[in-house]
Amino acid sequence: MLCLLIFVAKWALGVSLAGNSPLKEPTQTKDGANQFSNLESVEPTISITVVGASGDLAKKKIFPALFALFYEDCLPKHFTIYGYARSKMTDEELREMISGTLTCRIDKRENCGDKMDQFLQRCFYNSGLYNSEENFSELDRKLKEKEVGRLANRLFYLSIPPNIFVDAVKYASSRASSASGWTRVIVEKPFGRDSDSSGELTRSFKQYLTEEQIFRIDHYLGKELVENLSVLRFSNLVFEPLWSRNYIRNVQLIFSEDFGTEGRGGYFDNYGIIRDIMQNHLLQILALFAMETPVTLDAEDIRNEKVKVLRSMRQLTLDNVIVGQYKGHTRGSKSYPAYTDDPTVPNNSLTPTFAALAIFIDNARWDGVPFLMKAGKALHTKGAEIRVQFRHVPGNLYKQNFGADLDKATNELVIRVQPDEGIYLKINNKVPGLGMRLDRSDLNLLYKARYTKEIPDAYETLLLDAIEGEHRLFIRSDELVAAWSLFTPLLKELEEKKIAPELYPYGSRGPVGAHYLAAKHNIRWGDLSDDS
Amino acid sequence: MATVSSPNCPSSSSSYSRITPSSPSSQLLPIRLASKQFLPKKISLRLPRYWNVLLSQDVAATSTPPASKAPLKKLKDGLLSTTSSEDSRELANFSINEKGSTVSITVVGASGDLAKKKIFPALFALYYEDCLPKHFTVFGYARSKMTDVELRDMVSRTLTCRIDKRENCSEKMDQFLKRCFYHSGQYDSEENFKELAKKMKEQEFEDVPLLMQDGRISNRLFYLSVPPNIFIDVVKCASTSASSANGWTRVIVEKPFGRDFESSAALTRSLKEYLVEDQIFRIDHYLGKELVENLSVLRFSNLIFEPLWSRQYIRNVQFIFSEDFGTEGRGGYFDNYGIIRDIMQNHLLQMLALFAMETPVTLEAEDIRNEKVKVLRSMKPLQLENMVIGQYKGHTKGGVTYPAYTDDKTVPKGSLTPTFAATALFINNARWDGVPFLMKAGKALHTKRAEIRVQFRHVPGNLYNRSFGTDLDRATNELVIRVQPDEAIYLKINNKVPGLGMRLDRSNLNLHYAARYKNEIPDAYERLLLDAIEGERRLFIRSDELDAAWSLFTPLLKEIEEKKIIPEYYPYGSRGPVGAHYLAARYNVRWGDISAAEHHHE
């Protein structure tokens, strides 16, 4: 019921979308499918195949998200879920494995056991190789059995290592695409490791899929507060007038984890923090933050604006980058390992586990405003946030009340993406009482306090969007090209020059270099200032 | 005046805004320059300790007569403000505080309600916070016969200690009460005031050896807590028979300042026969409220508000005052004034002026008051069609019966006096042209509150229009400054409802004072009394401000009274007359305090 409402609301928002988006093939859109079903008066069915079903992501995120969608009545009435992986497993064993990680929403515990059983009944497993035509044909046969003559839509979620992406795509599309409905493929990062490899990957995809069929997931875009960013900007009068170089001094995008690779550094070491977090997650948030107002909220309009921002960015230079790597650290009686202590990491690895950089957007809105990014592992906190620091008040009447540090007196808007989702605006305020002491206080919106419902996981949002054919939160090929062209030269230079990362202790606030980088642009990191 | 109070007083650490010359700004600049020339910055540092003391005493001591006081005081201010070093400031404090000066505060009308409930407790709170000068005396003056002890007994019943500082409270209270004295006298008897002056003198020098008495400056503050018809008598007697010989003499007056332009001007003229402008402190206790003081801080110390503060972004502004009780047997005074004079012409209009004024040159009193006058003088004359008046009628809810206004025994049966009024004002200047400023004030309504609501314009070309349904007004941002109760500031913003889908919702970006600040917020009277003692005039109303305020309201009040406009009746405890909604609707406004969304949120 709830989801039906959401569905209608989304549809209402996207009414213009079906009509005027030239990229969409009518038969592949949700709306097309609906028309079809009306004609046939048969409800469509959807088969969701999780390729790499035995992997970690599948267990921890994908199956639970699918169940949550089912629980919220957001999946179509007829659906089937297939796990596909190399390991031998029965349907029962798959169900057993999944059920361990399914949870019921805190706010809706009722019938949970029932619902879970119903859900598991619709889950099946097919064992096969990722590069076997044979095995995918077999899957196709099994899918058809479940689809029994209905209009059949198929969604493949590739939760597998990048080196087998192309094989899986090839066979899924040639052997197991739907004959009557749409076929869509969700892919997870990494999308290559530089412009060339990413371009190569995209070219290979496009041999088998059209742009419309590819859903490149960046799960940060599914996060509640990232989704809210556009709402904040475009549905409130009070923010948009301030959203430019006239009023914004700098913007900070900060990501930190309070743990290291912990024995799973094999994949990471080949990519490093810049590829793993900055080039995708932080850059995507930045693009959403800085883009011009799109013509509509349709996916193509938004993505057009994002590409424009990415393409307006000034080339990154080595002097605007700091890389770091965590080293071992003993606190109290506890020892924390260095990055290179991880057995899956080469001993002499120069891979950055921390990076900070300054980006500039050379357009009329943002010329000269530093956008600082910072991402790191094994830091003292865990969080992701956007901080907007506003300029000083020109001719501030209260200057003398602030002491020497005028930077502390500026307004700051903080959008905390995780944990403890919240928005707050730091303002100057008189301390109540006789006299005139000023103080920074927060105008606050803490989600936990305002909304009692659990915030859905980003994967739920994104899976639902993929099922509904909503591309807004997925990354288009040209966006990806622009993102890589920004970072590739820098990454090449770092690697060719074998730039040694600045070592910082596990659990610390990261390398000091990050402060100097910020200071060079007259900035203080908002997350490391006294009053945070 | 620099800080006359001890460094423990919160106001003394702030001091920037309080080191303010107190005279018309036109004279300010040359004198400051002069004092800088003659007293270079470092000089006070080089002076031996006693020299500094002597110097400031000299300056102060010669500044006796009220008329010539101002320029000399400025010299002293110049001196203080040019000594940038903390050291020298302390020395100056020492000179004024420890030996130099004493203040006698006379509450005229000491047996009245306001005195008991507000003035004495405020004085005690200031004392408790170390904000009074070290040597001070409090006098009660009224007609009733009473001894000092009886006064102390009466006062002590209403004194309370701050919640956050209970320690030593009763000790402090005793010390305070020992400094309280009573003098019985007629309000129009110079004789009686002379007696008062004599008693004052005794107290002013009680702790100083005879030889040193010459050096002590005795300042005197009179708080007139008496009915308006005896203002002038008291001022006359106090100024002729009880003003200070060598320090300042200041008089605090409470509303009503007349009941129209003419009577107010006559009052001012009479006051000025005995006092100069600098000696008159017209109190509007709303200006002492924490969030009204914070209004300028919000506007001028935050980048994010000022760009929005104009007709370009603000759709309308609402000033709302409501009480949830009627006159309850004390309507005698009120009936002669009505809600427009009692609340709008002063409290709400003052808040409006602060809200809408241009940025002042500095935070000094004269600069701020200059800007306020400009706003008041830019206002479009009020039209009867832009005014709704109401009067509450009896109402029975549950088993409880609430009386009508005219049921009040002190109110004439056929009274047409409004207990409710709503009006739309316009400011014809570049910043505010066309923006309706709505005011609403009423008694016997369903809630009790005072707040400012700023409704912003619709988002032009809003991408999310479809998500808001038909009522786009609900989708606009709103800044609410709640003055009382539960002081708070919040900004209503649109927000995505967490969850799948794209439902939008208005949430608040919130600053709730009770949650953020543990200290008790001082009563408005404390702040204002302290300001009067320190000579800070920022929060008091200047004569020309008062003139401007009355010129705005007088024609309309006359019209209402001459035409005997009948108020719209509304039930006791209701949301007020429906007319207020139609008035707002004419300007495409909804009252923010009674919209559905508001109730949903609170």
C-alpha cells in the first residue's frame, strides 16, 4: 500500500519523462511495460538474478534490500529471485544462507516471519560459471518456467569481480535476456581503474547492452541525505540565493572510516582510496551539489547537468593533492596494524589509504571556490558529510565580539550523510544573558529525532529505481568518462613518480599535510575544528 | 560608559557594545578624534596607578550639571575606549567602582505591582550577578506609610535566586535587603523629595571617610512605576529636589507615553522642562527580551540571513502577540487604552523597526535609533480597511464559563475598546516596498505567545512543485523567532521524507534555547535596568522615535474612536475574530501561527 503510493508519486513526478526522453525505448520503460500489460491484461513478472550470489555484498546488502522491498510491498506482485554463482548449492541452501541476514524493519515487526517465508519461497539458485553460455542458457530455461507466459522483465545484478563483468554481461544478454520485456543490468564499482580501462569496459558493455540497459550503481547516491540534497537546494528559497561564489567560501566533502583493510586489502591495494572513494562517491556528491538547476528532475536532465560540472573542473594538479597511508599504532595496551601489515597487501605498497585534494570548478557560479575532498581509512571517526562554509559577513558590525578568529564566526551548513543523518546550520547567536557574548549555535534537523521510521538502505532505493527504470541515481557512460578524465592524469602521475604517502597513525586524524593543503586555500577543515 | 559593574557581571566582559558614547552621533566624531589626539593610546599605561584614578575622577567630578555633562562624559568615554589594554581598563574600573561612584536607585511607586513583581527582583538579580556597582542603595518611594523593615519584608517575598546559582542565595538576599530603604512621601511634594535626597546622601557616603567624600560621585536613577498622570509631578520634584549634585541623574519611565500624538508630545515637552534627552530612559520591556536583542545579532553577524532580508525574498512578516487571559478584573487602565496602544504601537512596532531597519553605521544607541526612526517614518499611513479590531465575549467550555470583556466590573458596559487587533503595515522604502508586515495582538486567545514569523517567497520555477499538491504556500520557507514562551529560533525547510519515493515535508531547522542554554534567561527588566545604570540607550526609546510611532497610529486610532467602530466579537479562548484571516488573505498571507502545518509540528 505504502509503496503503491510512492509508486504513484514517483510516476507523477516523472510523467514528462516517458514522453520526451528520446533515449528511452518505449518497450523498455516502466510505462511501456504497463501499457503492454494493459493490452494483454496480464500482469508482468520480474526475475531478479543476483550474479555472484555467494559473495559478501549479495549476502549483506542485496538480498536484505530485496526482502525489505518485498516487505514494503514495493516489488511487483510476480517476482522471482535467482542466485547465480559457481559454488554448488541447492535452493534450500541458498535460502538458508540468505535468511541469516534478513532483518525486519524496527518499526514493522508484525508478520515478519510469515513475510520472510513467503519471500524465501520465491528465491532460487542456479549454479554456473560466469563465462559459460551453457550455464546461462540453463538459467534462462529456469527463468522461463517461473515466468509462465507473462510479460517477463529481467534484472541482473552483477556482484562479481570486475574481470568477469564482461563475460557475465555477454552471456546474460545473449542467452538470458527477456524476449518480451526489458532486460537490465546493474553493475557495481570498480568501473575500470583509469580512463582507458573504463572506456574499454564501457565499449564492451555496449556490444551487448544499450545505455538504457546499464545501471551503474554508486550506492552513495542512494543515501537519504544525498537524495535530499537536491530537495534542499531546489525546493527551498532560502538556500539557492546563497549557492554560489558570492556567498560560499568553500565546500568540503569528507569521508572517513575508523577501520583499515583488516586482512581484505587485496582488492583495495590495486585501487587505493582515490579510486575507491573520491573518483566515484565524493565526486558524484560534488556534482550534485554544484550542478546548475536542471530543466526537470528527469534522469537525463540531471545527468546532463552533472556532466557539465564534471567537465568544467580544472585539471587536478599534484600540488593540490595529499596522499597518506596509515601506519601501526599502539594505544594503551592495544596495537593497531599498519596498512602494510595486512598480509594481503605487498610490503612496500605505496597505495594511499588517505587522500585530500582541492578541486576547482571553472564556471560562472563557482570560479575560485575551493571544493575540498578528504577520504581516509583507519581514522579517528567514521562518517560522511558535506560542509559548506559561507563567507565572512562584509562589514560585520559584531566583528569585535568574535575575537581574532573570524573564520570561526562564519556560517556553516553541514549535511551529515552518515551516521546519524542530519542537517544543521551553524549560526551566530547571542548567548542569553546580560551582556553581548556571541556564540555559534546550530539550527538543527536530526533525522532520528524528527523521523521515527528507519531510513531505508541505499541499496533498497537503488534496486527499486532500477526495477522502475529510473536512471536518476545511476551513472551514465559520459559521466563516467568525465569523472575518469579528471582523475586519470593525477593518478598516473602519482604512480609514475611513485609519490610516497605521508604516514599517519591508525586511529588518528590523518596526515598533517591535509591541514596545510586546506590552509593554502585559506580553509580549515570543518570536521577537525574545536566546535565540532 | 565603560563597565561600572564588576568583572564578574556577564556584561562587563562583553563591553564592546557598551563602551558607547551616549550623545547624538553628529558630535561624536570630532570629539573622539580630539580625545585621541590629546590622549595617545599608550599614555594611560605609563601613568602611575593613582594618576589614572585621579584623572578619571577629575573628569567625572567636573561633569556635574546635566546640561554640560554630555561632552565631558564623552571625553571620558574617549579616554576609556582609546585605552585598549586590559590593564588600563581595569584601572579605570577600579577608579569608578571602588571609590569613585555610588548609585542610588529610587523606585517611585514602590508598593505597586510592577515594582514588587519585576523591578525589585530584577535589581536583586543584578546584584546577585555582581552587575550593580559595588556601592549602591535602593530606595522605595510611595505614599503608603511603611518602615524600611516592612519594605524589606515585602520585597523579600518576591526575590528569587537563579536556578543555576542557588549557592549563598539567602546570604546574598540579606545583603541586598540591607541596602534597601523606604521613604514615604507624596508624588507631588518637593518637600518629601528633599527629605528623600537627604536620606540618599547619608547612604551615598556612609562608607566613606569625611575627608574623601569630595571624590565620590553619586549617581541617581529614578524608576517611575506610577500612573501616567503623575509622571510629570514626580519628574519635576525628583529633578529639582533630588537630583545628584555631582553625578548623573536618570529617569526610567514606563508606558503609557501618552495616548496619542498630542498627549505624548505634551508629555515629552513636560519631561524636557526638567530633563535633557540623555536623562530620559523610556522603557519598552519587549526590547529587553533575549530574542529581540538577538534579532540584530542574527541579521548582522550571519552571512546567510542578510541577503534574504528584503522584498526580493521575503513575502511577508508577521508580528504576533497573544495572551490566553483577559483583563480579569483589572480592565480599568486597559479600557482607556485598548490593545492597539497597549501592545501594537509600542512593543510590536519596536520589534518591527528593529527587524526592518537598514544596517546601522555602528551598534551604538544613536546609530540604531536613527535607523529605527527612518523605518517608522517610511511607513505608509495606516488605513482603517487594513485594521481588524475585536473584543472577546463570554464563552462556556466544558463546565467552565469564561467572562466577556464587558463582564469585567472595571470596564464600562458599552465599551468598544478593542482587546484584539490585526493590521497590515507597509514600509515605502527600497528594501520593503510591497511587503506586508502583519501585526496581530489579542487578549483571551487560545495561546500565549509572542513571535516574529518571516514567510519567504515561493521558489521561482520550483522543480518540486508537483510534490507539494495545490497549496504552494505551505511549501515556502519560514523563519520563526519565538520571543516567548520557550525562546527559540527555527527555520522551516522542505525536506525529503526519508524512505523510498519522493515525498516532501516541512521540517524545522531548530534552535531551542532551553535545550541549548542551561542558564536561565534574564528577565527583560534586568537587562534594561543594567543598561540604564550603564547609560546604554540602545534599548530605550528616543523622543523622535516615539513621535514617529504615534504619528503612525494616531490618525487611525482617532478614526476608530470617532466612528465608534464596533469590534468583532470572538469567544474567550478562541483564535480571535475571523476578520483577521480575511485581512491576511487580502494580501495573500496566511497567519503562520494558526496554519495546519504549525500544529502538525508543535
